[in-house]
Amino acid sequence: MKYRSYNQFFEVIANPTRMRIIEALHKSPKSVTEICNKTKEEQSKISHNLKILMNCHFLECQKDGKKRIYSLNENTIVPLLKIANNHVSFYCNKKCWMKK
């Protein structure tokens, strides 16, 4: 197993800002401005985290004139989110030791 790669992968999604970006893009692609509005974060913080998500191929980007429209990687991240949501819905709301 490639533990270093797994660690990097999970560190990317463990970041609260990056998870908010992923959540913001879950239903539809968005521009940086739309992501900022949805997450209530500053543009510089969102741009920094978008770069990390893009480098790790969590996102895809299409140019629309001067705008960049970001979307989730349909091949890997969207299915992963479905699996994570199933797990969270079944286990974490009932039995998770990390309840707040």
C-alpha cells in the first residue's frame, strides 16, 4: 500500500475549508465567486484551496471567458462522496465516538 499517498489524500479532504468547497460543488459547478458566496470565505483562501484540490485532481476546471468554472471529479470524487455519505448516514449519526 502507498501509505504516503493515502495520508496526502485524506489530509486534503480533512481540511474544513476544502470540505466546504467540495460540499459547495456537490450539486453543481461554480465559479470562484459563487464558491466564496456559498462558503462565506475570502477569495484568496478559496483560491489557495482550489489550487490544492486541482493539484490532487479532486476538481476539474472549465474556462468560460475570463471565469473558471470548477466541478467535482466525476470519476473518483463523486462516487467517493456517495460512499462516505452512506457511511456517515448509517454509522456516524448513531454510534460514532466523535460525536460533539
